[in-house]
Amino acid sequence: MSISIIEYQDHHQPIFKALNAVWLEYYGLMESHDVEMLNDPQTFILKEGGVIYLAKQNDEIVGSAALINEQGGQYELAKMTVVPSHQKMGISKLLLERCLDKAKELQAKKIILFSNSQLKAALALYEKYGFQHVPVEDSPFVTADIKMELVL
């Protein structure tokens, strides 16, 4: 299995939206903030200095992850997903490591993320990489019952 991590381009918006809509809807987590971000990642993620990475196998996009610039050296890890047929293959790890490398390159001081307690595999991955649970504050998501941060 050869997976490459590529940078998002505008023509990827439909697949970026579709990939994330699947898991958000499956877990009952889709909110208006998600819809805005997925419909217009240029405005809500990229314009302010964020990045989106996509996992690609052959010609198929099978995963995504984004870093959103929250200003002041803080970035939010968001919209990380891998299609069900490609889960448990280490793709999330590749996406997360690329985001962590980019955050360091951008001289980020901290990475935060908002999640939900239903997402056990994702939470275990974040913990493995040193993310710590912190009180859920300033969440743009009603369904986020978990906040984690990693100080770089």
C-alpha cells in the first residue's frame, strides 16, 4: 500500500466535504460550523494561514486532516478522517505526523483539537502523540465534549 500525503487544492473541495460528511453524519455530529467549513475550506481554513492535507492512494483520496490558524501561535487540528475501507492501516498516523511537522515548521506553540467521546480510536491516537485532555472551553461545536492540546 503506497499512500502519499498531498496538499489540498480547490478542486478537492467536493471529496474533502464528502469524506468528512460521512463520519460526522454517522456519529450524529454534523453542525452548521462543519457545513460552513466543508462548503468553503478556502475561507474557513486556508485564508488565515491554515493547511489541509489529503491522503492519496493511487488516484483515490482516502483521508484528510487540517490545521486551522487560531492566531497567537495556536493551531487547531480538525477534519481528520480516513475512509472506512482504509482504516487501521496507519493513514491517520501519517496525516497527524504531517500536521505536527507543519505546525513545527510554522513555529506553532500549541495545537488544540475538539472531539467527541464516541471517537475512541481517534482519541487513543491523539493521546499516543502526547495530546492532553483539558477543560472544554471556547468550542465552536455543541457536540464537542472533549478538548485536547499539545504544547510544542
